[in-house]
Amino acid sequence: DTGMFTYDPGFTSTGSCESKITYIDGDAGVLRHRGYAIDDLAKNCDFLEVAYLLLRGELPNKAELTAFEGTMARHTMVHEQLAKFYQGFRRDAHPMAVMCGVVGALSAFYHDSTDISDPYNRMVSQHRLIAKMPTIAAWAYKYSIGQPFMYPKNDLSYAENFLYMMFATPCEDYKVSPTLARAMERILILHADHEQNASTSTVRLAGSSGANPFACIAAGIASLWGPAHGGANEAVLKMLSEIGTVDRIPEFVKKAKDKNDPFRLMGFGHRVYKNYDPRATIMAETCREVLAELGVENEPLLQVAVELERIAREDEYFIEKKLYPNVDFYSGIIFRAMGIPVSMFTCLFALARTTGWVAQWSEMIEDPHQKIGRPRQLFTGEFDKTFVALDERK
Ligand code: SDX
């Protein structure tokens, strides 16, 4: 109790909470999920293995993973009426706007599991959200390009299914390359959870009132959309494209250092990491692997990104401000190489982070001492004014 704020289990008034899911040491550049290093998870697991870990607290054995994959497979389809729900959007709607709307609408289609006082409903809602997100995200893309929706195929992995629903059409099948599927599984793992970031805190605060999990995840998607948060991967691509060539980098680095210029180097800096974001290291390796696999390792944007990182890391402003590349710096280059449009980049972040949001929501809702979140404020307004009737106001 600091005198100004009192502690309550759901949220301290300073907006922090207790959790067992993810540990970050921003100064040391450490990220661990349920005690496991992100490097070990990203390089050795597939996405549903890590989803199981985040939800249940331990890595699954083979039988547990097979059962979990089976459960997920039975929830990948969405209600047929929900497919019609997309028709209400303009074709040129941003896919994040569509995802916000469609995920919020899930509580109207699955109202049987919105009564979260029942543990079974809470579990079914968890599974529905994680399993249906690839379908919902891929359909947002298909709707934007006027192609028919592709139904999930339950013999595909989580990432394969997403890429299949993105790029297959009724006229021709789409075989997902093992390298791209592996890269996508790793990218989804790197985005799965990240402690109490803005969107996760949004989900927890929304959930602390007892709102149903579908509405809470829709709130998380809305928060993630911001360019300072999950929208940064889309902003990085636009920035790299605007820089265009390596020789224009110094001009943009100078703008980023100018206090009077609102321009910031997208994909750099972090609220917590004051050292290298460990996810960015793995993402850079994955970027080089994917571009080599696709034969585009000389992709100009990658050259600009690598040189921009080198220059920024040697620049005394960025060193003094402890600004390093974050998880969003390389992801957009990989997605673009895979043929994923810029407008879908943040949707992929939301797709992956849904598992973290669901795990964090569950942890909060299962806490027997949980109370509604109620962050306090420091009041800085005028306090005691004399009322003046309308006719007498100047
Ligand atoms: C994500 O919270 C999470 O965990 C989020 C996330 C997750 O997984 O959920 O990790 C995902 O959101 C990653 C961040 C993606 N956003 C971007 O890449 C957008 C560009 N970065 C910034 O807008 C910025 O770095 C923030 C928003 C991420 C952090 O901003 P802060 O809190 O202001 O950072 P800071 O306090 O460390 O800044 C120190 C100084 C400040 O200058 P001074 O006020 O000290 O003079 O560095 C400056 C900032 O203005 N600064 C930058 C900069 N980021 C911070 N200057 C130029 N370019 C930048 N990118």
C-alpha cells in the first residue's frame, strides 16, 4: 500500500497484477513462458504445444498433445450464420475492423458458453476462441479480395490450416511448404503471449467485470490494432518501403532523433525491453530462412532493415535511449515474402495473441480473490467552482 494506491488481487490501482504465465526481464532481454525460455519453445515446439503450456501450465506429453489437437480440430469451423455476418462489411474494410466485429459477434453465436460461472463453458470458450481464430482471420482476407471462404482441413497443423485457408481456392489446392509452415508456427509462438502488455491488460480489465470471453478478446483485438502496439508490424513495412534504399536511412534516423518530429522508427523500442527483444533475434533468423527458401534473400526491404538495424545500434541516441529492434521489426518482411498483404499483418498478431489473451483471462477469472479492476487516478482538474446560471454566463 503506497498510501496513494491500495492493492487488490484483480488489479492493483497501478494497473499491475499477479500471474504465473509469462516472465520478462526487460534489462536482460529474457522472455519465459511457464518457466521455459522462448528460444527453446520457438525452436522445438509447434504452436498448439505452446498453447497447451500457456493454458494448462505444463508442456503436454504425446498423448495429451494428440488429445488437445483433436479437441482443437473439432472447433475450427464457425457457425454458418457467422459466415454471412462478413457480408455486412465493405470489401475494403481493414481486416482488423472485420476481426473486431466478428469476434465480438461470437458471443451472439455461442451464447451457450457465455455463462462463465460454469467451468465447462469457460473451457469450451477457450477452445472455441483459439481454434476458430485462424478461420476468422483467413476469412477476413478472403472477404477483402472477393474470394470464397475455404473451410479448415482438420488434418493440417494450426499454421498449415491458416495458410491453406488464406491461399487455397475451390479451383486449385494449395500445398503448404513445410519450411513456411514451420516458420509460421514459430512466428505464432513468438507472438503468443507477452505478460501484461496493452492488449492483454485490456482483456483482463474487460474480463474482471464478468464480461464473456468473446467480448473480452474483441476488446484485446481493438487495443492491439494501435500502431504503437500490434499495428507496428504493418507500420514497419510502410516505413521500410518509404525509406526505399539504404542510402536514405540516415535521413530517417535523423528524423527519429528529432524531438520536434513525431516520426519514430517503427519496430524499435519497447516499454519493457531495454535490451534486445529475444523474439526479434529469432524472428531475424526466421526471416533469413524464409527468404532463402523463397529465393528472395536479396529482397531490398530486408537489406534496408538489416542496414537500418546496424546503423541504429551504433547510434549514440539509440544506445542511450536503449532502443533495440522489437518483435515487429522483421515479422512484416516475412509475411510479405509469404504473400500475406500488409493489411493482414496485425491480424496474424491477433491470431497468435488470442492464446495468450485466453490464458491470461482464464488465470484472472479462476482467481478466487479476483475483483473488478478499478485503476485509480491522480486528479489534476479544477476542484471547487461556483455554479453560474446559463443566462448569466458570458
Ligand atoms: C509491441 O508491451 C508489450 O509487450 C508490447 C509487445 C507485445 O508483445 O505485446 O511487445 C508488442 O507493441 C512492441 C512495440 C511495437 N511498437 C513499435 O515498434 C512502435 C515504435 N516504438 C515506439 O512507439 C515505442 O518504442 C514504444 C511505444 C514501443 C515505447 O514507447 P516509450 O514508452 O516512449 O519508450 P521509452 O520510454 O523506452 O522511450 C525512451 C525514449 C523516449 O524519448 P524521451 O521521452 O526519453 O526523450 O526513446 C524515445 C521516446 O520518445 N523512443 C523512440 C522510439 N521509441 C522510443 N525514438 C525513436 N524511435 C522509436 N521507435
